[in-house]
Amino acid sequence: MATATKKPRKRRKVTQAMKDRDTASRTAAREVLHAYATACLANPAALEQFRSIAASIGWKYDPASDDDGYSLQNAMLLAAQRRPLIHCGGFDYWLSQGRCVAEGEKSLFTFRHIGRKKTEEERAEEKKLAEEGWQSSKRGPRYYVKKGTFDVAQTVPRERCPHCGTTPASPEDRTTQCPPDCAVFAPQPGGKPPRELVLELMQAQLIDADADEDGEE
């Protein structure tokens, strides 16, 4: 009986331009988080608003779990980019809900977990290859910055809205919006994250920023 031969994993060279883009994205995210944390820690009302946002968009304790919802850091990153937030999802998610991204809207970015957890052997192999300037073409880093999240306020109905009856002018219409009092814009039910946990996360953003500055030459 013939046995299947395992095909070698294809790899691609990591260019300096790719590294620069990744560094720039991460730097931008850290700056956004730092500024938002500073604002919330200085204003109790802003801090409470974030807790309400996290409850509405759905947050989870364990960032690596497969449960629905956003890690608290991602909830904070989303809130730092757009406020108030109500209900977030990707492009395909909104299509499945009978809505589409409105014309001219830009996606929000988050830190996303991708791929399965790697074994010790895989991590050692990846480290060795990374030192040589290579990485897998199938799996990137477990955490990275990716655009593609939209709040419900950035979407419009693709067909007749079941809440308010708003109907697009044509199948291509991406501008006809539901009225502000439409139920689709109502906050989602959910529990707020503990205040102590939020304070700990926001204070960590300030510490991380200080560490980055100390490390600069």
C-alpha cells in the first residue's frame, strides 16, 4: 500500500518592506491605545463609556479562546478608533445580517489571533528560519494587526430593514441609511467588564509606551 508523501511547506522571503509595514501598524496601534488610555484614566465618564462599549460589542476574558467576542484590548483598540461603538463585525458578517458596508466607510483594525497553537518543535523551527529571513507562506505570526471590522453605524441595509422598513434605492445603493432611532442601532445586551480589570489594562498601555520610549536610541 502506497503511503502519501508529505509535501514540504512553501516559504516566502520576508522583505524589509514587509517588516516595515508590520512595525508601522503595531506602532500606530500602540499610539492609539496609549492616547485612549490616557484620556480614560483622566476622565471617569470616558472610562465608564468604554465599559459600556465593551459590553455592547461583546468582550471576553480569554483573548485566545474560541468564544464569540473581542478581547478587552481589542475592545479598547476599537473604541479608540470610533466612539460610540454599538455592534461590530467583519465585512462578511454584515452581509449575513442583510447589511453592507456604507460607501466611503473605512474599516477598523484589531489584533487578531490566527492559526492553531504551535508545538515546541514548530516554534524552534520557525525561530531558526526567521533568523535566516524566512517565514511560512501559510501561517504568519499568531498575533498581528488586520483591518476589516466595522460598526453597525458604518453599514446600511442591503434589502428592506426588518426593524424600521428602510429599503435601498437599488441593489447597488450603499448610501441609504436607517433613521437614528432604528432598533439596529440600539446597544447590545451584555455585562460590563470589571472596572478593576479595565484600569489594569489601561495602566498597562502607559507602562508599555514608557518601555518603548526607554528602549529608543
